[in-house]
Amino acid sequence: MKALALALVLGVSGSVTPAFAQTSTSPLTVTSMSARPEMASGGDVLVAVGLPPAAQSSEVRITLNGRDITSAFRPDSPRVLVGLVTGLKDGPNEITATAGRVNARLAVVNHPIAGPIFSGPHEQPFICETETFKVPSGAASLGKPLDANCSIKTRVDYYYRSTSGGDLKPFMPGSKPSDLAQTTTSLGTTVPYIVRVETGTINRAIYELAMLHNPDAERAPDPWSAPAGWNRRLIYTHGGGCTNGWYRQGNTTGGVDDDVMLRQGYAVASASLSVFGNNCNDLLASETMMMVKERFVEAYGPPKFTMGWGCSGGSYQQLQTGDNFPGLIDGIIPCRTFPDVGFGTIPTITDARLLNHYFSALAKVPYSDAQKRAVTGFLNLATMVNVDKTAAGRIQVLEYCPPVLAPGVMVQLGLVGLAFTYRHPRLATSSPRNTKNGE
């Protein structure tokens, strides 16, 4: 925990994302702040309009698909207007800014809040788990899903940290608990240890956003007014596992109630599809992280940087998202790290199954234990057998289907641009193997 605290303190030199300072020669510009223009979601996008030298903000007009939306914008700096543009239609949209005879356009492609954007066709079947999801107070309180995409109504809850420590406790705005702790952030600001947690669904995942905010003394956060306790930095947590992680929405996130992160003023975000133990799909995890971060920026403004955090299956995600989608994460803090889910961990995962099957069922000549160890690379042959039985199923997604699925159910695996459907007679004929939610 001390190492994590040090890493977070030293991480303040990350890049500012994005920077919109206008110079004396800058043209009129329209820029998306919350998402790549071709990957917006949910019908809204945070936009910055940079003014040219001779233009006054009062003469700027901004439209969405021809409809005037100028009133949604307000000054963010002397020559930059920022606005949350809502009402995007699915598919192509055009945002136009005009200042005198000068105009600038931004093409935005909007996608449904339930996705997908780039992860391919929705995985089917998909088990909703809103009724068993637990908010930080421990209560299972999200209720039944509102639709087939496992959606819930977005909610905001408040919690506080007690002077005696322990888990977060429910906080009721308007009443100050006698044991309410104070905390000093990494920027030296001392505030009450009150945490705002937003919970909702994005990309069929349950997401959480947490940050210090005192509802009794501060206005509701928005992109123009950050809470005093937020240090303008974001940590995105990823959960571990992989085996058993199929066809599920998940009822946990990577966690947003970490004391070391929150008390220093970091905002913390995560989602249930950012936990490989819930759903082991790196494209889906990266897409979900992208969409949740978009929601964060639209609600609170862009962070100066975003750090990834997570172990085991959480380290996979940080490495894969950082490599495949530059810009989503500015730095990573992985632990128990592996390069990828199934094949970079050879012989720990894939070879263990192949070799155990060979030695136990196919070998035509006897092998001594010493010879088996020499072939497999394992110092203890029991490890080969254990990895085969408890972990190698991740390369065969039908092996660990959730027990609620009926035998013979049609299973669709979505890949980029392709969909494969299987009917597997063994589905759910017994409960999944008893495996740990580890690597």
C-alpha cells in the first residue's frame, strides 16, 4: 500500500488531456473533449470551441445538425468556450461554429449507450446482475434491470469515512456525522472526507465514479466547477480473474472506495466489464473503459491524466488497453502482471492442458516424472495438472458457462465484424468448476 501511495504521489507529472489554449494566430476550432469524434456514445459529447483573435464570444453561434445550441456553451478560459452537446442522433452528426465570416465544423458519430462501438456484435446470452450488485455500503440496491441491455437508472449516493477508519458509511446530505473525518489531498487542500459515488450502466456494464465532494457546501460537480477535493486526476481500476468470466454483466467493479486513492483527492472509476473475472474479453473491457471515461469527462471535465490500476486479470487489461488504444490511459500500475490472457502465459496455461492430456491419454511410451518435468518446465508436476483443471478453460469459453444457462442454449461470441454461434449440449448440465478468481 505504501508503494501505491508513492506511485500516486509521483504520478502528478502526467500529460494534460486535452489542452485548448488559443494563441494570437489560432483559427476558429471545434474539438471533442470527451471522446474521439467517431466514437461518441450516449447522445452527448463535451466540446471546446477555440476563438480566433478578432472574435468575441458574444458573436459566436454554434449549431448541431442545423439547430442552434449556443446557449449550451460558456467560457472556460478567455478564448475557449466549452459546452455539453446533447441530443446527438445515432450515426453521423455535425457541430458547426460560426464567428463572423469564419466557420469550423466537427463531424461526430454517436453510438448507443448500450454499445457496441468497436467490440463487435453483443455477446449472447448475457446475464444481467443488477439485482446482486452491491454499492459501497454493502446493500444490494440496484434492482431489476430496466431492459434487455441490463440497464438501470443512474443514481448518486454519498458516503463518508469515519475518524475511526473502516469502510465507507452512508452519508445523508444536510446532517454532519460526529465521526466525520477530514482529509488533505495531494494538492494540500483539506476537506471533509465525503465521497460522491455515481452508479449507472454503460455498454451493458455497471459503472461507478467516485470523488470527494461535499454536497452541503459545494454545488453539484460539472465540467466547469470541480469539487475542492478533486485533484483533477483520475484512476481507473481493473479487476482480476478470467476463468469463469463469460456471458455475464458482473456484479462487481474493480472498486472505487480505496482509501489511499480517495483521501489524496483522486477520482476513481471502474465498471463490471472491467473485471475479467466477470467477462474475459479484452475488446469489450477496453471499449467499456473508453465509454466510462467519456461519461466521466462529460460529467466532471477532463482529468489532467488517467492512471490504470489492477492486478492479474487487471494487469492484462491495462497492458492491452494501453497498447491498443493509446490515449485512454496515461500511465499504468499493474501487479501480478502477464502479457495476455491465454497464450502469452505459455506454458502456465495452454501447454499445461495440452501436455497433461498427452501424458495421461495419448503417450505411447512411459515417461518418468523427471522426463515430464524436463518437457513441461514445471518443477512440480502437480502444478501442470492443477493449471489444466482450474485455469486452462479460459481458452475454451464454453467450459465455464454460468450455471443459469439452460442445456442446448445458443451461444454467440462477438468478434470484430463477425459473429459465431454454437449449440453446446454440455452447457449448464453441471455447475462450473470450482476455480479461484485469480489469473
